[in-house]
Amino acid sequence: MKRIRPLLTYSAPIILLLASVGVITARKGSETTFLPFVTIPEEQPEPPTASEEFRGMWVTRFDWTNYGQAADPSRIDEIVQDAATAGFNAIFFQVRGTADAYYQPGPEPWAQRVSGAALGQPPPDNRWQPWGDPLAYFVHKAHVHSIQLHAYINVYPVWDDCDNPPPSVSPTHFYHQLINTHGTSNGKPNGLQWAIGGGVACGTYERATPASSFGDTHYLGVAQYLADNYDIDGIHLDHIRYGGGNTSCDPVSQAVSGVNCYTSTPAGYSSYASWQRAQVNGTVWKFYQQIAQNNPDIWLSAAVWPIYYDYWNWGINTGYDYYYQDSKAWVLGGYIDSISPMIYGSGFWNQTVWQTLVNNFQADNGGRFIIPGIGANFDSFSEIEARINMGRQIGTAGHAIFSYGQLKSHGYFDDLAAGPYSEPAVVPQLNWQGQFTSAFQEERAARPSR
């Protein structure tokens, strides 16, 4: 894809000539020229360069749609205007929730929240014309304001709760594709994550097993479709982890690992847990190999569990040990551009904990970007501003705020514009584009320091 980005413009500064000073200096690049104070330069100095800082905002499907109602383009207009007013330069827009589409369907059917009707039904009355769908409309509107638009997808979730999607939709829903590929056992889809007790693990979502190579091919097909058909600036991965510490007992996992779940160690691994981490690592690596390397102008990023490993003995579930998400391996292995630890909430998740966790991730960034998440559901804007300032002091590439709906409910867009976003910033460049290591071998691509 070839894209043209509008440039930020600034007013040229006025040089004041003071009689009490013998010279003034004009800077251009790294050179300094001394000018007599009576001389007015013919060429004005270059305008100041905007600082580089990723200022992201998540927009979930719940932030702008309502179940049973057709999605409204005016809501996207409102979101983009609010983002521009505040000073955001990037948006993570959710385009895949439960293997459904918030864009013109290719591999997956229309989401119910787009049409307001049944799964697979198109939106009514051509309301997205001439752009065709919410994603194309959002991309256009965001780019008018020089805001990047990253397509954000839930990777492993297949369907909500413990329910099943209808079978007769076009294209066939991923849930039924998994059944067609992996079959069932006693009526339970083999391609979903199973708990130790033998039932399908389901809570917020039913999730596909990370051990399914068919699943990987499907997710990559979705991402490639987005990259080929939309002028997006990135693919953002969410729920790229297991559903919990006991959710890998499905028949597909046992066939691929060659052992019974959690009771034996697969050949070539130090534990069953290390084999699980390798399945998730492999999915991320495939995304980077296919999408990022073939589309060097598209970021690959991910939202990751806020606590990588419990170095502090806090007694809280971690990405590494409970969800088998080895997010540090991705940055240290060089097969992702940025990760965003989801350090939201209050109470335990206070400013000290936020700073501790961000410092920990930043120390193991592998030369890639750490873009920590900040929650927006605080009664005082000072909580958000303090975290933004801490991230700047730590030296992160920026931050992302979760989410639009919470920012809107608290009315914090003007606070951002008047405070931490009062000066403009541009999204940092990916200086490693085109570099890639093919030395990935299972989970050995990079071992994080612990």
C-alpha cells in the first residue's frame, strides 16, 4: 500500500532583535550561525519539529455500538473529532470481537452490532456509502486529522460466554470452521480450549486452542485481508493468550504436544507450560513474518497482560505463568513492533505499581517500543496525567489510554488538550523496518531475563 500522510504545520517563530544583545543565533539542524543583531535574515528559521510520542486510544466495539441497533457513522465522526481535539495521534479500533467483522466481510461474517440484526446480516440502508463499512469510514476520517488507525482484533476468542453462533451464515463462522477441521468429542468442539475437567473452557469467551495451525492460518487470513483492502497503519492483537491456567486440555493440544495436559512434558520442552508459551509465541511470530515483513508500513502491536512475571511476590496471576503469554520474548526476539501492558484500574493498580511495571517492561524492551496502557476510569484527571508524565520520565515510546467510552464519560478530552497534549507530537518511526530474524525455533526465539 502507498499512503500519503498530512504533515503537522506550525507558525514560524518571530525573532526579536534586542539592542542590548550583540548577536542572535539561528539554528538549522545541528549548525548554529551567529548573526549581527542589526541583520534580518532573508530566510526564516525552520519551524520546530514536533516531538515523537505515541498517543493512542483504544476504541472497543462497546464504545460506539449498541446490541440490537444498527451502528451509526455519526458516532465515528464524534470519536475522531474528540480524538483530534484532545491531541491523540493513533487509535486502536476494534474490528474483530468474536470472529466477526466490523468491515466488509472477507473471511468472517458481519458482526451483529454493525447491522443491529442477526450475525452475518449487512448494515441497513447503505449508511456506510461511499466508504462501504465502518473500518473504511474510520480510516478516512482519522487520516483527515493525521491520526493513525490501527485495526485491533481479538485473536483467540471465538464466541461470547458458553453459547454457540448460528451455523447458517456466510461466510461460515470460525466456530463451525473449527468443528469442520478438528471435529468434536462427545459434542464438544475439539478446536476450542478445554479445561482440566474435560469441558470447554468458557467464561467471557469460548477460545480457540493456540495449538491449531488451522487457527493460525485463519487469523493470518483476516489480518492479510485487512492489510490488502484498507489503508490501515497497524494490526493490533488482543487476547493473544490462553484463557487461564488450566485451559489447554483440548484434543488438538494433546495431539500436537504428544502428552496428556499438565501431567507430562512434551519432547524438546522443559515443561508443559513452556510448550504452551511456544504455541502463543508461534502465532505472534507468524503474524510478524507474514504481515509486518510483507507490509513494512504497517505496525504489529499487542495488548499484553500487565504483570509479566511476579518478581515482587504480589500473589497475582501473571502473563508468563498463568496465561502462558511470553510477551517479553516477542520484543526481545524482534517479532513485534510494540507491546502495551494493560495497566488499568485503581486500588491495587496505583501510580507506584504502574511505574514499577512500566519500568520492568521498559528494561526488557529489546530495542522495540513499550507503549503502556493507562486506564481512563478515574475520578480525577490528575491520575491519568501523572501516569503520562511517569512514562515520559521512564522513556517509553508513548502510551495508550483505555478507552474512548471512559474518556468520554469523564469529559477528559479538553484536559488532555490543555495539559499533557498541549504540544503536538507525531508517532515514532519504526527504525527497524525490514530487519527480521528467521532464527525462531519454538519458544527459543528469545528468552526473557527473569
